Amino acid sequence: MDLFDAIQLRRSVKEFQTEAVMSDTEFRKLMDAVLLTPTSYNIQHWRFIRVTDRETRLKIKDAAWGQRPVADASEVVLICADMAAWNDRPERYWANANKEAQDMLLTMMYNFYNGKPQLQRDEAIRSTGMAAQTLMLAAKAMGYDTNPMIGFDVETMAEIINLPEHHVIGLMVAIGKAAAPANPRGGQLALEEVVFENRFH
């Protein structure tokens, strides 16, 4: 599917075919694409929870206030991020670079994030958002529909998935085959209302 078609056709689906299955091969293809998503300093601090256990799915559905996509979709993926990844063996992120580039980048990264917890969190959230968009567009290109979800109790969800210290949950994405068309678009703001040249007027 053409990228611009995928962008145009991707919608947040609320009803999924319960019998539709995404194969492990397809899921791997999807996630291989997601792992190409850019991150600052190549930190790659997203962490993904693929929920395959039915009992866990139902607990997550409860934490998401009973939203049906959690139980009905072929796949449910929680996109999290490690806020401390910038300082967790950071040489891994530039293992293929030459020594000079490694030394420069590691120093820059340390100076950029050290002692700045809000920036560390902001960067983690940015990365989960970019990964989610890659996931949704790749899924659409593969013939699947998605529903990005933030409607859940974060503390309960963290407990269910055993969220480690220094990690944050960005959002959850349900993936599957639509059982009903998405609702019509609610309304798009005009380009002139959201794009400015050089500075805000």
C-alpha cells in the first residue's frame, strides 16, 4: 500500500473481528518495521508488551474500563519506554560507529540528559508516540486496522504488566481486522490554522 494511502485510510477502529488472527510471522514483520523508528541519540528506549495471555487481556480490559477492542482485537501492544535508557550501557546504541564518533556521541548524550528527569520523561513519551505511529501505518499497509488507546488506569496497568522502575507507559495499541467501519472523521482544522511561517503570529 502506498504510504499516503495508508495515512489517509488509517482510522481508529472501535470494533474488531474476534476471529481474526495475526500470525507470528506477520507480527514479527510489523515489529521489525517499528524498530526502525527514530529515537534521540539512537537510544531505542521503547519497550513493547505483546499481550498474548487471555487472562491478562481481560485484566487489561478491566483496567481500560471495559473497552471492547482490548478483548476483541487480534493483538494488543503496550508501548512503554525506559526513561533511564540514556545511561544504561549507552555504548550499545553506537556499537557500529567508529571510536571517535562513539566518544563524541556518548559525551553529548550524557551532558544532554544527566540531571534532567523531565527531559528524560519527555524523550521517552516522544519515542513511544513515534513508535506507535510507525506501528499503526505499517499495520495498515499490511491490511490491519488499529486503535491507539490511552483510556486506562495507569497504576493498575503498570501493576498488571509488572512495569519496571524508571519506565513509563506511553499508550496501548489494539491491532486487528475491523468488524465495522470507523466513525466519520470528526473534523480537520484548516492548514492555515495550524501551520505558521517562522513564528506564531
